[in-house]
Amino acid sequence: MQKTLSGNPDTGSFLSHGPAATGKQLLSADRVAVWWLLLDEIRDADWEKLDSILIDEEQERSDRFHFERDRQVYIAAHAACRGLLSYCLGEPPRNWRFSVEDHGKPELICPPGQPRYRVNISHTRGLAAVALAREHDIGVDVEWLQRDAPADDLAKRMFAESERLKVKDATGPEKLETFLSFWTLKEAYVKAIGKGLSQPLDAFAFDLETDEISFRDGLADTAANWYFERYRPGPEHLMALAVRHPDKSSLIVDPQPAPLTYLLDLAGTHN
């Protein structure tokens, strides 16, 4: 079931009590933090500050984008990622380093003997998102609802049969939203398992009524170990989250708009 998210943080959430102090951490193994950042809310004067949160290599990459909107969404996604890590784990934003795993998935480098934190980012036109978990595989995906996509053709080529039929039966604007609802769930799962394009999208299927996954090969994965949520962070965007967890009933997911003031306050923080 899709959740409509407001721009106002939930005052009862674990993220609403402020950032972790140095030496403290907000995340347990049963907590997941999700931030999203709408680019329309960022002022022109703020972009230089957000860019300063990025490490040199990220700044160099952002400078290579031909279109300004692509540069800005890249900066927003990586600033939100570094900001969420600092907010939850209490270290300066430029301290975080990543390795690149098989299939190109970035993984946070954690000190030996310390908990392994897993982070995933996604961005689309006008929106960036980041999700963070402790020890557990995690993936997040966002999509822009105004995009032009041949929903029926793509679903026929790439989706499981039950999903293809749902897209086929949908009409009007509901067709694209149905297609992208499946797409965000599938991308979130694929990003969580770290297999990228090597994972066939028709090897598993989702039920949009329950957001539960099933596998064509029952031995490929364990559906009971996966938790999914879908969100509507704004009128033009969809977002989906995937978390592998052995006891979904104990999982606490905290989705919040990224606190822009906090991110701007991080500007200029160095190692």
C-alpha cells in the first residue's frame, strides 16, 4: 500500500529528536532511516553549500555534468547521503568513504569490528532519496511521474506475467503510475541485492495490494525475509524501499524529508 508523505516530520519518530552526538548512533539493527529531498525547495544560493559537503571526487564528477539539472540532482543525492550518515552516526560528512562492489554497487567502508552500515541512494528529475540500515541489505528507488514511458511495451518485455496484466488493464494516468509502482519496487529490490542489470526483472513479482514479493524459482530467495514500502513524497514522484530483515515485525522504518537547514549547517565541515 502506498503511503503519502507530508513535508512535516513525525515528532514521534527516532529521527525527529535531532542528530547523533559524537560517539553516539541513532540506528539499531531494527531501525531504518529514509530521507528524501525535493529540489524545488532548494534555493539557488544553497547549491554551493550543498556541494561543499561532497568529497573532492564527487565535486569533480558533479562538475562534468552537461545539464545543470543533472548536476543539481547528483549534488542533492550525495549531500543527503552524507548528511544522513552524519545525522545518524555522528561523524563529519566528508569522513565517509565508499568502495565499489560487484556490479558497481557502492558500499560504505566501516572500521573492522564495528557494525556494518548499508546505505543506498536514488534520484530522478526533481527528487533525491537515501536509505540507511545497520547490517541489513537495503535499496531505495524514486521515479518521476511526468516521464514519458511506453508502459505496456516495457512491462511485456521485462515484467512477470501478473504484473504485465495489471499494467495492461490500467487506463489513463493510472497506467504509468501502475507501471512505475512495480518499477520502483523492482529497482529497490535489485539495488538491495546488489545485482544490478544482471538480475532479470521477470524472475520475481510484486502484489501492489500487499507490497509482497514472490519468486518464479522458490529457491532463488526467501520472500518472508523481505520488507517493502511504497511512498508518495510529492504529487510528481513515487518512491519504494526494500529491506532484507529476518523479523519484519520488529522493523521500524522512519521516512522523513531531509532537513535542509541541517544539511546547509554541515557546509564547510571537513575532516
